[in-house]
Amino acid sequence: MNLRQIEVFRAVMTTGSTTNAARLLHVSQPGISRLLRHFELQLGVALFERRNGRLVATPEAHTLQAEVEKVYRGVHHLQDVAAHLRFGDHATLRVLASANTGLQLVPRATARLLEGFAQSKVFFETLPTREIVKLLVAEEADVAITSAPLDHPALDVREIGQWTLWCALPSGHALAATRPFDVAGALRQRLVVYSPEAPQTRLIDQWLEQHDIARQVGVEVRSGYAACAMAAAGAGIAFVDDLSARAHGHGGLTFVKVPGAPQFSIYSVSNVNRPLSRLGQRFLQLAEEALRELQSTALGQRS
């Protein structure tokens, strides 16, 4: 099996016929048909059934196509890297983030990175934890900044800072004036909650148990920023991370730091088998700096 055979097979699977595949590849249709037959003989497997002049892919062809697409993704990445080599030290960086670190932290670090590497290119996505792990392990991403601990033997996980818990109250809410902040009173309100595995959820459940309060759920969300939006609209009280609170601003909300709340880690994550480039290393330095700067600014009306 060679790359030309793979290219022709993929073109036929994609377009549905040898005629369309020939048009896509700018070659003759008989040449496509000959190469395809030779490919099937070489494999010893029928990839297509000929029915009334049409090609119908066999189950074996669909299985092979799934593997071919993996090859093409790898080739695409290789072409992308090769294209940037002509710029010398200019390169690409594939960055992943959790929902909260992707709001301000990663964008700020990225902007500063491009000031020093103006010809470089950053690919950026915010993804759920399981997808971050999957892409880093498969070496389809270079680095992630996440507030969720990732556990995999192929990953190098390092703490770069911590986030703190704040309570997001609709503007004018009576609890904003309590001194010290009435955590038990907040827990008796209708709450905006998260999925069961979220650290906020575990902590809220502990507090509810300690105060013997039945949880009153108004809405369940998947991110701190969404929780802020719900609280601002009056859907409930939200306990949010400070990164999401800073990104949301104060529109319709009062943020109050929760006394005695634990801090949770923020991590940089990369693949242990793929050392970071100079671009990646600089990005991590800038991410740590951006985090310190973000958290040095005031949030809320009091702490």
C-alpha cells in the first residue's frame, strides 16, 4: 500500500464514484479504475461491489477509510509544520483550555506570545476534560491550561497557580450586605449548580450536609461563566471560580469572596513524550504571568 493508492481510495470513498474521483484528482477515469482494482488484488479484499455501473463500498472499505482518515490528519499536521519551517524559528502551537482558563487567561498569554513570535500561529480550543486528555495523548495538541486535574501516564501535569471560590449574587441581593458573608443563608437560596464531578459541586454538597440544608436547584450548567449569566438573570445564586467571575465583569452581579473556601489548582499539561518547543515553553511562562496579573486586580465590592 502506498500513498497514491490511499489517495485514490479516499477520493473514491469521498466522491462516490471513479468518475468523480478522477475529476477531483485531475486524472483519467480508467486510470483510477485500474489502480483501484490493483489495490484490491494487493489487499486480497473486495473494497467495492459493482452494481448497475455503480460502486458500493463494502464494510471492509469503511473500516479502511476510518484508518485512512487518521493518516490524512497526520499528513495534514506534517504539511502544516513543514510549511512553517521556511520561516526558521516560526512555528505553530496547538493550545487547549478548560472553559474558565479559556476566557481571559489563555487569550492574554496568546496575545503576548504573538508579540514576540509575530509569524507564528496558534490553534486554540476550549474543550471538556476528556477531550483535552484524548488530544494531548494522541499528540494532536501541544499544551493545555486547565482547572481540572488530568490523570494519565503520558501527561506531564504541573500546577501554575490556583483559583478561588466566589459567590455571584444578583445586584441588590440582601446577602451582599451581610458581614461576614452568610454562607448558610446563600445555600438556602435557589442555586445554580454544576455537574456532579465539578469541585464546586463537591464543596457545596459538603456545606449543605454540614448545615443540614436541603439543596434547592434552579438550573445546572457546565461552566462558571454560564453560572454567572444565570445568576445575573435571577435564576439563582452561583458559587463560581474567580477566573469566570473576572471575565463576566459586574453587569447585574455582585461578587463576594466565600470565607474559608479552599483553593483549587490551575495546571499546565503537555505530553511527556513530546517536549515543548521554544514557542510552547514561552507560552507557559506567559500563562503564569497572565494568571498572576489577572488575580492581582480587585474583584467584587469587598473580600
